[in-house]
Amino acid sequence: MNNWESNLFITDGTIATYQQRENLRQFKLIAEPIAHNILPEITLDALGYNGSTPGPMIVVKQGEWVELEVENRTQEPTSLHVHGLAKPNTQDGRPPIEPTPKINPGESYTYKFQAWQAGTFFYHSTQNFQENLGLVGAFIVLPNNLYTHPVLLPDRDYTMIVQQWEIEQPELGKVFPGTYKPIKYGTKPNYFTINGKCFPETSPLHTAFGERLRLRFINKSSSSHSMHTHGHDFNVVEVDGFTRTGMMDDTISLASGKRIDVEVIANNPGKWPINGTKTFHESNNGHTPGGMITQLIYQE
Amino acid sequence: MNNWESNLFITDGTIATYQQRENLRQFKLIAEPIAHNILPEITLDALGYNGSTPGPMIVVKQGEWVELEVENRTQEPTSLHVHGLAKPNTQDGRPPIEPTPKINPGESYTYKFQAWQAGTFFYHSTQNFQENLGLVGAFIVLPNNLYTHPVLLPDRDYTMIVQQWEIEQPELGKVFPGTYKPIKYGTKPNYFTINGKCFPETSPLHTAFGERLRLRFINKSSSSHSMHTHGHDFNVVEVDGFTRTGMMDDTISLASGKRIDVEVIANNPGKWPINGTKTFHESNNGHTPGGMITQLIYQE
Amino acid sequence: MNNWESNLFITDGTIATYQQRENLRQFKLIAEPIAHNILPEITLDALGYNGSTPGPMIVVKQGEWVELEVENRTQEPTSLHVHGLAKPNTQDGRPPIEPTPKINPGESYTYKFQAWQAGTFFYHSTQNFQENLGLVGAFIVLPNNLYTHPVLLPDRDYTMIVQQWEIEQPELGKVFPGTYKPIKYGTKPNYFTINGKCFPETSPLHTAFGERLRLRFINKSSSSHSMHTHGHDFNVVEVDGFTRTGMMDDTISLASGKRIDVEVIANNPGKWPINGTKTFHESNNGHTPGGMITQLIYQE
């Protein structure tokens, strides 16, 4: 039996709790207004699942069934879609096009489907820009033990969800403290987060010399982000849950809706940035350094 | 002999008529001002070919010669470039750099070249932002029968051209009816179309259980669009007219100038969105749902 | 012995001079304010290395050691990072995260590392948007002779760095002459350059029938650019210094931080645009033609 599940991490986030019933995992997500700090001095009047944005990371094993109960404590109808991972039409969560309900305020709905495909996915609201206000989270399907060779097992497996936020600020170049409701359209983003935090508030990833790391990058934002690991090349091993080969690289273009898994061999000790390369995305409203930067730190 | 040509569709569009003269197809495109509805309440004072934007879909067979007569009924000089599909310098349509004429108002010019490469291409004006006002259309070269194995033939082959438009609207969040001249620079687009229509005006794609579909996505807009099929993974089979292998996916980043052909096996009955994943692009000026969404509907 | 190094070109740019000491090349870069013309009538109050933006193209051979002395003659601290090409933590140039110094005004610092990987890289400042003001340049590592087969040698090898600039202009649609300090945040770029020049000031690339060309596209800007060669398909041979196979194409999406090397066979004589396909990027503040266009011209 492998220990992949115990090697999963999401910095600044949590892994969703669940009830296991034979070959079924039951999760509960509460969509609700939250006060969320992307920086100590910037509080977002946002939406979250179970009190946070991104919501808790859901983890299941390939072949298991999943029950996702979504309770709506927001002011508007919501619905939940797991992006990728084909499901029956009634369980896909995109009304009014699909025959799947809108969940009204105060109501709950339970989605049920099988996690037939291993890979990196994400869940999000499909209603009225609620994704831009925070209703998004990681959804990881680990490969069935039968198909998992020991050489595939990462020593540590980190998930990073990138998000961007547009909030009112009088001008560019500094951070104006306060509590803000994000502008839902998000066409002029000025704050950029990894797992809900702006640098320098992003918690670092840790490793030790010789480890193999898997980094799962997830983007539901409306921009592409070029994610770069300093000091390390990597092997792109999966794109959107499907295997890729022959794709060594040092920078990936992570477009909206995409998930890219890379493997890094920890062979270069130090303290290294992992960051988006678009310069404005490495700032907090134009104040540098900030934004979409985290760190990979080797244990001494 | 295969029937690929009869399996081609372009929702909300037309296929160009032509004269066949032995191994030559002759087409005529009239560039002209048009009134075009992207929604019932939004009329664009746009430019089109033969009365529509995108213009009619041109279809030829690999190895055939093509004559494209372009008549200019607009107020400005124009010129036409088929993007991709290498041609002699005089037939490429990019003056003043190339030795190919600008076509003045009231004049016509005929381009002639051989369609040596099968694949998905597009034609567009290369003058003064006329592409942003509507002068674009699909150009499909079907493989020569000699090279077409029955297993390659799709049951239905749908082309989708994505476009974006910037029009004056007093604020975001709703649709302000009227007739508008698009702002040609297009740096702040607020309406997003598939084959010239915003959701919910986009006509659906149809399929039946067990069919193999080819979807050809074409982007001449100035943004990337992440195109996603709900309920179905797909195989990326061609990029810009060149074969790709080993690229299963569920979301593609369709950058400016790119054409991506995917194959979908219709194995999951229902009514499914096919959409761009950037949230603002799924709205009409910020009103949801809208924009770059269409549907894949299974026959009962 | 191959002559690859003598086949390297950078239009409108220079190749950095150096001191060779056995297996070491020593370069000196002076970061300083410069007056730089992207058009005859538009002067940027920019930053450059050794008097230009992009800075001089650094060329080394795989396996050589590199010493890069950076002298700071600007008003602010700076630091220099060679993007890609993994290096020891102290030589990577990303303070305050890494243990590598900020270089204060009037001071110098020398980075030293081995060019173990052949490929296309770039160097840039990592401080306070200085990249957006001009502090960027190409860094090319040619393959070790031992690994270079004659069939790999291009007849000409051209590097193109794309940049974008945001400057104050009263309105879109024409070029307002003057001297401008670029807005460092660069969120609304209106001028687009290849090797520091806007079309029609971009100097053309030259070729002769039958040659094999390598084109190295480098993007440190904060947008993706879709680079397209008229009249010629190409083979994508390297992405970010790593080999790719089976990737014929005619248009590449060059995201922020990416370097894409393509090979073109010069088989179609004439005068051809090489350009970004986003329409606004082919203009100078909305005046067409302009921006990110250069030409490939065959010798008569």
C-alpha cells in the first residue's frame, strides 16, 4: 500500500475531512460569506467554502465514489462544478444549461459521481462570478494503488491554486489597508494569491535534498500565469489529469481552467522563489515584492 | 470516396458557395458594412464578408487550387490573408510588406494558390483593425481522399470561431440595448461570441450517442480563450494544421492566431456546455450567463 | 569545429563582448538610465544595460563558466537573474528571498556559474519593475561541440526579444511624438517592440533560398504574444532550452518567461512579415501598421 495520500500538502490551506463508507467518500462544503486576509492589512469581504478561499482540498482515490453535499449560506443561488473528470449530466453542476439544480440560499444539494480518472481537478461555483469572489477549491484524485508504482510516489506533493482579485485602491504602487469587497468582474486584477495569500504572507514549501516533489498548479482565474521555479528545472508529468512525456521545462504557461503537474528533483539546496513571471503579478497593487510568489526551502 | 465534406457544420454560419473548375474552386467574398446581431438587443455596426461575421466558411480539398476574389465595398482599403497554409509571396495578402496589392474601395482582387496542406486555417483582413470589426472567416482544407482512412472520418465536424468585441456600455453588469460601432482597438472587450453569437443566442451543436465529433476551434481575437467541454474529455489531433499525438485533455488554451482540432467521443448523453473558462468571457458585458458558451446536445 | 557562434544575429542589437580566460567568459553589464528610441519620434526615458534595451546578447558555450559583473549606475538597488539555467542559490539574483545581494547604486557585483545547459535564456533585473523599464537581455548557451552534429547547425540564428511599453498618450490611434518615462506597472501597454524597435523601425532578418534558420523568440513581458511567420511553417525544436519533437507549426503562443526556438527552411522567396498576431500589438498606440512586426527578406 502506498502512502501518497499522507504526502499531500496545501500550504495555507486545509484538506477536507470526510466520511468513508466502503467505496464512497462523503464531503460537505458550506458556501458562505467570509472575511479573508490575503495580507495582514487587506481583508476581503469574500465568499468561501467551509470558511476559507480556496476551499478545503478534496482528496479521493481513483475508483471511489464521491458524495459532495453543498450547503448554500450565501445570499444568491449557487451550484458546484468539478472541472474535468467527466460525470453524468445531472451531477455536473452547470444550470441552467444542464439538468442539475441551482441551490437556493438556505438549501443543500448532494452531487454524486465516481472518480474514475486520477489527476488534478478543481471545484468551483458556476453562478454569477462567484468564482471570482472565492468559491473555488482543489480536487485531487490519487491513482488507484493497483496502478501506482513506487517510482511514481512523490516524497511531497504540493498543490497551489492561483487566484487574482480586483479591489478598489486609490492608486497603484502601494497597499491601502482595509476591508474590501472584490469587484466580481475581475477585469483589472491588482492582487494575486497562491492558496489565498499574497507574498510575503505565502507559507513556504519545504523539501530535503534528494526528494522528488510533485507540484500541482491549478488556475481558475481569468488570466494566464507563467509559473517558474528558480534553481530547478522540472518535468511536466500531467496536464489536466492526462499524462505527458518529454516535457522538461522551467516555466509553464498556466492558462485559465488548466492544471499542470510537474515533478522536481530537489538537487539544489537553498531558499528559492516559485513565482508567476508577469511582473505586475509579483506585486501587491504595484508594491514589490508581492503577489504570486512563494518559496521552496530546503531543510538544513 | 469519403463524405467528410458533407459532415462539416458551422453553427450560426454558412458554408461558402463556389464554382468548381476541374482542380480549382473559385470563391467570391464581398467585404462590406453589415448590421449584425450578437444578441437580439445588440446590433453591431460591423464589417462582414457576404453579409455576415464571421464570413462564410471556405472548404477545399487538399491539392486543389483556390481562387478567392475579394471585392471591397467598405470605405477603406482592405486585403485578405489566409493565416497558415504557406503561399507565394504575391498571394499572401499582407501589404505594404508583401508585394500584394491593397484593394481600394470599389475594387476587386483575386488571390490564387494551392491548398497543399490539410488543416484548419482562417482568412482575415490585414488592414487597420478590420479583423476586430468582423473581417474574419474559417478556411478548412480537408485531407486528400488518398490519405483519408475511414477511421479518421468524423461523424460530425463542427467549426467554432471565437471573437471578442468592445462596445460602449455605460457600466458593467447588464446589457444596454442598441446599435453600436465596435471600438476597433478592442483592448477592453466586453462581448464574446462563438460564430458571431453570444450565449444564449448561440445555436447548439448536435450529436448522437457513439458518434465521433471533430471540433475545430479558431481564434483570431487578441486574447487567449480556454475552451472547455463539459462531460467529455477530448483528444487534441491537430494544432494549426499539424498532427499531434498523446494529447488527451479537457481544456485547451486557444491563443491568438491558433487553431486547435479536437476529437470527442459522444459517450455521455445530455445537454452540455462548451465554453471559454475565463469568467468575464462567459458574460454579456458582465451579465451572466452569456458570452462564449454554446451547447452540445444529444439527440433523444 | 563548428561555426555556430559566428552565425548568431540579433537585429537592432549587439552581442556582448567578453574576456575569455580558459574555460571562463567574463562579461560586464552596466545598468543605467538611457534615452532609447523605439521609433524616430518616440524616445523612452528607460533603463538599459551598456546603453541599450534589450541589453547586449550574452553568448557562451555549454560547459563554460560565466562571470557576469553588474555595475549599478541607476538610482535604485538592482539585481540580476538569468532565467532558467539552474545555478547555486547565491548566484541566482533574487533577493530578498535568496542569499544574493541587492546591488546598490554605485556598486558592482559579480555572479559566477557554469553554463551546464545549452539553450535560450534571458537575463533581467528582479527589482521593482525594472524589467518593464528595459533591464532585460538575451542569454544564449550554444551546445558543446561534442554534441553538435553538422545537421543541427543553422545557417543563420536570429534572436528576437519581444517587449511592451506603457507610455502616456492623449488618445489611441496615432503616435504623439516626445520623450516619455514608461509607466513601470505596464498594465495597459501601447507600444510593442522586437529587439527594442517598433515596426517600421525594426531591421529585417535576411536569408537565402535553401538556408536553415533558427529563430529564438524570448518573452519577459507580462502578456502572451502569438508569433507568426508568413509564408513559412516551422519546427519547434526547443522550449526553454529543452528539446521538443513532432511540433510543426506556423504560430506559437509565447507566454511570459518563455523561450521558443523554431527552425525554418527558407524555401519560399520574398519579403515576409514575422509578427505577433494580436491586432493591437501590431500597432503603435493604435496606429497601423506598427508594433511587433519585423520582416524576413530573401537575398535576390
